[in-house]
Amino acid sequence: MSDGRSATADVLAAELVLGLLSRDEQAIAAARLASDARFAAEVAAWEEHFGALAWQVEDQLPPREVWARIAVAIDARKASQSRWPRASMAMAGAAALLMLTVLVWPSPEARRAPNLAVATLVGPDLVVGARYAAKSGRMRVEIAGALPGPGRPELWILRPGMAPVSLGQLAPQGRSEMIMPRALRPLVQSGSEFAITIEAPSTTPHLRPSGPPLARGAIIFI
């Protein structure tokens, strides 16, 4: 590869990571990711570079007007899941507090709505808050409550008409952070859900869940 072509690929990789490409350009770059190992390595290097900068940004609460939208989405989710056991009042309160914690996010991300996605996953004895920055792929998950039996919590994306897709395993309690694989980012859409199951410990994502979710919640963009 010539120096000129290498420089062009490097710029394209950086623009892809920063979200500066048009929709058509993103599709072309995504196809190149799957077939060009050197380009994929350049994208990974830029993700690591910009990811390190993102962690240095101070946290800040998003605008206050997002709360009404969150409340509406949570109420709608409860109405559509009458077959799932209701969380106790204590867990409902924990869900609200956890969502407050989860929504603390670098202010540039919050100002670029709707590029910030959030979800509250509620189960009988478990509440999980998740937030995802579409531009950077950065994701943070907070777990509170009791996990049944041995195993590790595993995070899944649920989309209508598709098998669940694993995002990997999380810490049993507290905060877990990750950069979502680029190939999975298009799955994070309105109408999708995040879900938590308990699985055997593994360093790689499982192909399918071993049982029904302990908690699940709709993804909304704010």
C-alpha cells in the first residue's frame, strides 16, 4: 500500500470512529472493515485513542427535560409486560435512583441527543440501568439487587424477529463499562431491548441465553 493510500485510509478510519461520515460513507467503510484487515486495525487504533480521551471528560447530568420522556417510556414498558412479575416498591425506587446514576454522562454526549440511549431493566429482585453513546460506542451498565445462584450476569440485545445477541458478561454488582463492538451498534435502536440473564462464567459471549431474562427494558433515545 502506498503512503498516500495509507494516509487516506487512516483519515477514513478516524472519521468513521468520530461519526463524521455520511450514511452512505458509513456503509462503504463498514464493508471495508469486514474485508480489509489493515483498515480494521486502523479503526481499532483510533477507537482506543479517542476512547482514552473520552474517559477523561468530567461527568455531567443531561438536560432536565429528558426525565418526562424516560417516565413515559418506563410506564409504557410496564403496561406491555403484564405477564412479567412486578418489581416491589423498593425495587421501583431503586430503579429511579439507578437511572439517575446511569444518566450522569459527559456533557457533549448529552447535548447531541438523540445519540444517547438509556434503558432501565427491572426484574422481581433486580434493577439494571444502561446507557449507550451512539457516536463513541461507549456503554455503562449499573447493577443493583440480588442475582440468583451461581454464574455471571450477561447482557443481551433483543430485537423483534431476531435471536438474542450477547454483549458479554458484567460485574455481579455495581458498574461495568465497555466499548460496544462496531458490528453490533446498529442493533441499538428504538424498539430494541436490553436484557440480563445469568450464565456460566465465560471470557467470550454466549451464542444463546440459557434461560429467560431476569430483567429487561426498552431502549429509548434522549
